[in-house]
Amino acid sequence: MRAWYFTESAYPDAWDKDPVSLRITLPSSHIDRDKAADILNRHIDEWAMCDDLGLNIMLNEHHSTATCLTSSCTLPLAILARETKKARLLVLGIPIANRTDPIRVAEEMSYVDLMSRGRVEMGFVKGIPYEIAAANSQPVRMMDRFWEAHDLILKAMSTRDGPFNWEGRYFHYRQVNTWPRPYQEPHPKVWITSGSPATGVDVARRQHRVATVLSALNAKLLYHAYRMQIAKMGLPDPGPDRFGYLALVGVGDTQEEGETFVKKVKGYLETTGIVAEPFTNPPGYASVAANVAALKRGHTQGGVGAHFQVTMRNGKQINQATASVAELVDAGVCFAGTADQVVAQIKSFNDYVGGCGNLLVMLQGGTLHHKDTVKNMRLFSREVLPRIQNLEVATDRDTEEIERVRERAQREKLVAAQ
């Protein structure tokens, strides 16, 4: 299991300025420029520490919000390509369905991959519904636009024999010829986030890494759908390295200290959903099935509301923003306590989901200040990471079922080839 350090780079001083919406409509006059500069520089310093701590680095981006100051993940990525020498650099991610120029994404990722000498891993995301208005984009058929942008970016990064023409449904280019080319061949590894088994199947068809964010025990369903699709293709088991999971993490000298750390990081959960209702579920963003399922669970915001509801192991539904640390630990949203407790929680989660090779650890968030963040990072690196790097998963019925599907697919391939 590899670990990737992450922070949302929030601006907590503005969280009490508007109880209705911290996104899209909150005026930037609430930003103190010196405080914002301190936050941005502080987080670069913390990411840069990962080189010495044996941690990899994850960055994301959000727009028009007090919950995340990183409005372009490419900018800090480029800085960290120079600041670090060993850590892998993951952007998770770039909202390519909301970007109007996929070729620019190909150029930026190629540039930073060269600068880092091949340490970039690029994650593509659909983008959250709140930012449809900020991007002035079309919420209808976003996944169609997403996959076309994905295909165009990868072709632009991997083509070596001069310009090609692209005439798609959403994007049109007469001369695509990406300079510079990326360091990695044919391009950096691709990650795609997913919250549903259906999207997991689409990612599996392309054999990319799939990551899910705070989806708790539902990650098991996603990973199973991915593994099953790989088996239906007659391909070898993808192994845990193909799966990623983001959780809030607090490691202390005592259980109380670890839980105190994670309570402050949990400020992310308490504020990320504070957004005016007109922006929560733009028509066409969520599928009909997702909206119907959410309405059945009593979420009037349709498919979006489901993001904040997770299930504990006893079947109880909890709201991430209001749940206790103990409830969130049970659901797999948080890992918190002493190093021994956190290791046990991660092992239990890993067994439950059938193996996860990439743990995206949100060790900073909300109001957790620099001193405690550094302690959290060091304790995780020194006392947790060495004990989770070689986790194994016992074979279960799901694994046996998947192997039967794979064997059948391989037999059908042999028959078709004869």
C-alpha cells in the first residue's frame, strides 16, 4: 500500500461569512491576502516534506470557494516538481469535462512530467456539480464530454509522428501536435475518480486506476465492479495497486490526540457541502437513476445529496458532516487514534474492500495548524506506513466468483481464436 499526502488548502477564516453558501457566490473581499499567501506557502512546505517522509503527494483543485484555495492543481504541481526529488506527484484531479481546452491539459501534464523526470500521475475527474455555474459549462452529457476529452488528451500525449486532426462531437482541432512530449511513455499513468459501480466498469475497460473519495464501505461495491469487469475481459487480476481510497487521518501519541487531529481535519466535511441550493444539482448533471435512488433515500437534492450519506457496518446511515468521529471510523471515512489503532482500522478496511493499494491520506484540513499537521504526518510516516505497505487480503467468496468469471472468459477467447 502506498500513501499519498493530501490537503484541501482551505481558507477557514471565511467559513462563518455566509451560512448559505461558501461556494460560487461568496465575495473574495473576505480574503485577507497575507493570510491566503501564508496558507498557500505553508501547504507547499508540507507537501515538500513528503520527500523525506516517504510519502507521495496528491493535489486537487476547486473553484470559487472558501473550502479550497487551489484553483489550479497544475500550478502547485509544477512547483513541487522542482521542490521534490522522489515523491510521486498525483493530480486528482483535473475536471476535464469542465475544461474547454483538453490540449492545454495535455501540454501542461507533459511539461510537468518532463520537469519531474517522470514522477507525474494524472487524475481526471468529472467535477463536482457546484462548479458547473462557475465554469459556465453544460451539465447535460458531461460524461460523454469527459470521455472524449480523456481520449483526446491521451492521444495528444502519445502521438509522436506529427499533427493529427480531431473532429469529435465536443472538440475540434485541425493540428494537434503536443510539444513537449511527456517523460513517461506513452504518457503518465491515469487515475479516474468514481462514486458508482457503473463508472468503475467504464474505468476498468480502460484499465486505469480508480479512486473513490470518502465513499466509506461503498468502496467495496466499486472495487468489486471493477474487478468483475477485468475478469469478464479475461485479463489477470488487477491487483490492489489499481485501487485508491481517500480518508481523513489523525495519528496521535494518544487516542484522544489522534481524534482531536481528525476532528479539526473534519472541518472539510462540515463545510464542503455549504452551497446555495440552485448550484447543488444542475439539471442533467446526475443520471435519472442516481436522482431516483437519492430521492428514495430522502435526499431532496437528488443525486448530489447521496455524497454526504454513508453507511456504517451495522447498516446505519450517517451524515458525514454531523457524524461523530467514532461513527466515521466505523464507516471507513476516518482513521483516527494511536498508531496501533490507525493500523488496525486500515487493515480492517483493506480486508473489507478486498484490497486497496493506494491510501490517499488527508492529514491536514480545516483548522489543524502547521505544528500539529507536521506531527500527524511524521507519526503516520514513521509508525503507520511501514506496517501497512505489505497488507494481504484473505480469499473470499467474491474472489472465487471473479476467478470463475475470468476462467470462463479466457476459455471463450481460446474457442474464438481456434
